[in-house]
Amino acid sequence: MKLSRTVKRALSVTMALLCLPLLGCANNDPEQEPSISLGVAIYNKDDTFISNMMLSLTEIAARYEQDTGIRVYVNLTDAQENQTNQNKQIDRFVAMNYDVLCVNLVDRTDASYTIDRAMDADIPVVFFNREPVQEDLQKWDRVYYIGTDPAENGRLEGQIVVDAYNADPARFDKNGDGIVQYIIIEGEIRHQDAMIRTEVSVQTLKDAGIELEKLDGGIASWVRSQAAALSDQYFEKYGDQIELIICNNDDMALGVVDTVERRGLSFNNIVGIDGTPAGLAAVKEGKMLGTVVIDYAAQAKLIFDIACALAMDKDPKEIADISADRTVRAPMYVVKADFIP
Ligand code: BGC
């Protein structure tokens, strides 16, 4: 709660993501106390999951302010996928003496810049979504990480397919060869969620006794349009041989749905992860088998609650289940299409 007057003048109270271009503008009553200031740095505002999470965060901050009378300043910056940009944004937050830094790293292996600056200024850091390596997390006991458990994401995603397969194997094995020919579409190569989800989802199918053959696979970096383009190439090349498409997130699954619709196909053996509003709608409409909801609103609440505790010099362990390495895993659940038991 050590907000400088400069910061107070510089920030609007609760910044909706839509206001990103207006960062650093307007404030109402600079003298009102007490207050909490959060410097929130995200890797890319065009990422659907992250932008939904940030909208939740600003809503939670606004509600908290209303309920408690404690002013909350959220300054949200977008690194546009460039770690050097993000490092400069961190420098600015530190110079303005924010209470807490909330950081969605561009490069999860490059957390040390942020941690070193934060340590020098004694500003705690809550990383989220892009997990720093253990060596970085262990550098300072005021560093936290909030994210999902990618192995459990992958296991639940695989289980959606297992349930659908057990209910109706013919839905997958269209050529009757006893093997499911599949394609996998992955997120960014260096993201822990992509690597682990891929491995565990496929392993879950194998463990359930489903015979698999990988036809192809590629990286679409979490992006809907990239997955649409990639899956278009796969349908061109493999046509009816494709019996299942596993995607590391909903936006990429929706990209596949776009291609299916554009090509006039009836294919819906597509699974995703996230539970974005568009992903959930596609599952409801039977365009996807299902999704794992990794609950961006719950993650936003954890980020906010832990950041507030740190800002007020409280122990975050009082409000969240924090493991010994100071990581917190947000809850998740499965949503399946109606036709899957
Ligand atoms: C989400 C993706 C998102 C990525 C961003 C993942 O956990 O599932 O949708 O694009 O995080 O880092």
C-alpha cells in the first residue's frame, strides 16, 4: 500500500482490457486512501484465454473496491510477445513503486530479470499462466506462481475421448481397422502447458487400451487462425483418414471447427482445453467432443487475492492452498457434449 502520488495520478481506477491503449491516463481522486496498486504485465492481449482472465481481474478489482472502500489501481500492460518490451514495463512498475507485480511472462525461462528488479525494490511478484523454472521460483520467498496443472488438463482431455470412444468406438474408427488415426495441434513449443498436455492426453488414450496412430501434428501457438490453416492442410492431405484431432487449447480446437465448417464436413471428434465462452458454446452445439475448463475467472480471483494479501503484508497461505514451492494450481472440470455419457 505504498502507492506514490505519481502513480495515483497516472492510473485509472480499474482498467478494462479494452482500455489498453489508454494505459497511464486519468485518475479520479488521487488523495483517497487506503489503496492497493498492481502492475500487471501480460504476454499478448490478443490471446483469448489471457484476455478473458484480465477482464475477470478488472471486474474482481472493481467489486473489491466497492465492497471494501479500498482503492485498487490496476495498470495492465501488453508485451506484444516481446520479452524486452515486458522487461521495460517491469522497470516502469518498479520505478513507480507498485505494491505487487503480476506477471504473465513472454518467455517463461526468462524470469530472472523481473525477479532481480523486484527483489532490489522489495516488491513481491505473482507470476501466472507461464510458469517460471524452479530455479527462478526458488530465488526469493516473495515470488509466487498461479496456474493450472497441465498433466491433469491432459489427463482430463484424454478422458473425454476415452469416454466417447467407450460409448461408441465406431464414432472414431471409421475405417474399422481397430486403430484411431489422430492429429495433434499444439500450443507454443516452449510453454509448459503445451508440452505436458500433449504427452499426457495421448498417454491417457493409450492407457485406456485405445490403439493409436499419429497421422500428423503441428504447432499453432494457441491461435485459432493458425490452427484453421494447419488443419486445412491436414484435411487436404489425409481427408477421411483423420479420426480424431486433439488440441492443446480451445482456440485451436475452434480453428479446426472453422475449417470443418468451411469444408462442409461433419467431423466433430475434436477436443480442447480452457473452457472459453466460445469453446463451451461449440461443445454445447456438438461441434466438439468436450473441453477441460481451467477456469480463468477462478485463476483471476487467486491472482487478485494473493496479490492483495502480499500488498497488505499478510501471509497468502491464509487465503489459498499454496504448495511448498509457492505455486498454486487453480481448479478445473470437464464439459462434454450431450452425446457422451
Ligand atoms: C491456455 C491457452 C493460452 C496460453 C497462454 C494456456 O494455459 O490454455 O489458451 O493461450 O495458456 O500462455
